[in-house]
Amino acid sequence: MSTFEIRGGKQLHGSIQPQGAKNEALQILCAVLLTKEKVTITNIPDILDVNMLIELIGDLGVEVERPQRDTCVFQAKYVNVDFLQSKEYKAKSGKLRGAVMLAGPLIARYGKTYLPQPGGDKIGRRRLDTHIRGFEKMGVKFDYDHEGKEFILTADKLKGTYLLLEEPSVTGTANMVMAAVLADGNTTIYNAACEPYVQQLCKMLNNMGAKIKGIGSNLLEIEGVESLHGCEHRLLADMIETGSFIALAAMTQSEITITDADVNDLGLMLDTFMRFGIQLEVQGNDIFIPQQDHYRIQNFIDGSILTVYDHPWPGVSPDLLSVMLVMATQAKGNVLIHQKMFESRLFFVDKLIEMGAQIVLCDPHRAVVMGLNRQSNLRGIRMSSPDIRAGVALLIAALSAEGKSIIENIDQIDRGYQNIDTRLNALGADIRRMA
């Protein structure tokens, strides 16, 4: 198993461009199954999760060409739905949360699909209720195979309906949208997720001939069409990587410019970083973070301690709370980090405490961070990456720490961050990938 060996305490300098958005890629790649015509996707991140989904799509019988590493051309003239019951598919999809979004396109186009228990990070319960209940209202029948641990979904023809989602699930919304575009009649999705990646999916589908109104709101109106045609689509910059680079600059007292960051799609992220006292400047589509010796966490207007929590768009993504928590360890002041969505994502703080951070883990969802204001540096230790976001948060902590750190299980980091060691070393970091 590969590891990172990091020698921390080095200031970084230069420019870095975020990769294509991982969470958008997982939706967009599933949507190529909705048409027999060619679909070209560009700015694809070269990461494990995305590459595994591309491999799965190819295994289903879709023709896949990759003229460049960040570009794929798909043509789903023939799809072998029965492959979803193979041991090979179940082994791969069990490692990948994004595979759940294959269901919408397959049930819409072929009337049958299999939905395994979701894979991906072990960060707590990840229910399928939003997906299953939505499909059911569109005329899908489902059975649960206890032995195979999967749902079997069938439908003669999907019908448009009114859907009030019990939660604004991003993957749930994406699945409902991809199913509804080929359904008979009109579908209304209320309490839909509004994230830019869902917006991008809807825009792409409209370019393919779908009829979706309300893009960017929580009320989507979809008129079903007979078929879709091909298109070209470019992925947005990955906002989670952008946020990670801002936190990295703050923790290592570095001057970094994040280029081509798609700043108009970042929601409240930049405002939230500034509440931690981080100086930054938007320059066109770039973000400049100057070298900063100290940063001070702001209190609320009434003087109470700042609370930062995950919230549906345009609020802060749950994927960013891990790096914000690490960043807070060297701030001046205190903050309560409230991870509402997943109950296992804060368990990595024991490693930060071992590094010298002052953190009280209140319960599985909340942690109070008492900033050290650089009066005491973190120290390097040996640790293991439990999931993608905690992994890069620990990497940021190690890059700011005194001495040498070892991070094991870095496949978790590679699942979401493209060549992160090479790219950060180009800025002056000292990261060695060890076999």
C-alpha cells in the first residue's frame, strides 16, 4: 500500500489550477447512457473514482475513446444491462458511490436496472430512499435481493409525476432528472438540489434536446422527450480542490494563485473562508491568496463563537469542513465545526490532536477547535487516510507541521485529487510517494 512521506514547514509559492470537478464528472458520465449518439466530455479529472466509472461504462458496452487524458468520447449504441449483475460489476461499484447514478439513465432507456448498496467513503449512512421513492412515483417497481444486497428496478415506461424530495440530495436529484427527461409527460421536482454540478447536468441535458426549466432553483420542471442527441460538455473546476488550496495557503503561510477557479459557482465558500480571517482577492476567474502570518476567526455579530456547518447550496459543502477544521487549528480564536450530514467524518481529529491541535470532539457531528495562533506548531506523525476529504486535510496538516509525517492509505486521496503530490511539489512542497 502506497504512502506519502511529507517534510513540513515549507512555504509554497506559485500558481495552481484546480482539476475538473469530481462530483460533476460522476453525474455527467452517467448521463452519456441516455443517447445513442456521441457525447464528448472535456476537463475530466484523472482520478481513481472517475477512471473507475469510465471503466464501468465501457464494461457495459459503451464505446469509449480517450483522445486526451482529460477528454473522453462516449457512444452508448449498445448497453448490456445484465452486466450489472456480474461479480465484476458488483466488486467495482461497491467501491464507488457515483455508480448509483447509472440507475436513472438505465431505467429511463432500458426499463430495467440494478441498484447496489452505495460504495465510496466510509463516512456514515448513505441512504437510497430518495432515489427509490422517486423512481417508485415514476412507475418503477422494485424488489430487494437480500442475497445479492441490491435493488432490482423495472418499468414498462416511466411516467411524469410530481416529486417532493424528502431531502435535497444531489445524487438523488441527478437520478430523478436523468430519468424524467425520457419519461412520458411532465415531471416536477420540488426541494431539488441546486448545486452547480446539478445545474451543469441540466444544461448538458438541454443541449442534448431535453426540456428542463428552473435550472439553479429548487423547483425543476421537466417535459419528457422521445430521445436525446449527442453534445459536447466541459466540466467546471473542482470547488473542493479550490477550497483545499485556500486552506493550504493559510496553513503554510504561502502566497498562492488559484487559476481558472470558476469563481461564480463557489457560493458562500469564499465568504466563509474570510470569516476565518483568510485574506483573498478575486482577480477575474482567479483567486489570489497572499502570504499571511496570522489569521483571526470572526465571532458572530452578537459576540458568540462562530459556528460553521454544512448546508445545501449555496451553503458550505460537507466536503470542505475537514480542511476548514484543519485550517482553524492555527487560527487565532475558536470555532465550532458542525458536520450535519455524515456522522463519521470528524473521527480523523484524533490524529490532529496527536499532532498537537487543541480540539474537543463533542460528538460524532461536532468539534470545537481552539486555534493555536501559531504559538505552537503541529508536529509530524504517522497516520492513515480514512476518506478522501480527511486524507487531504491530514496532508495539509502535515505540510504545515514540523518534522516528518507519514500518511498511509493514500489511495483514498488519489480517489479525489489528481497527482496531488506532483502538483504541490511544483509549488515547493516536499512530498514523496513511497511504494
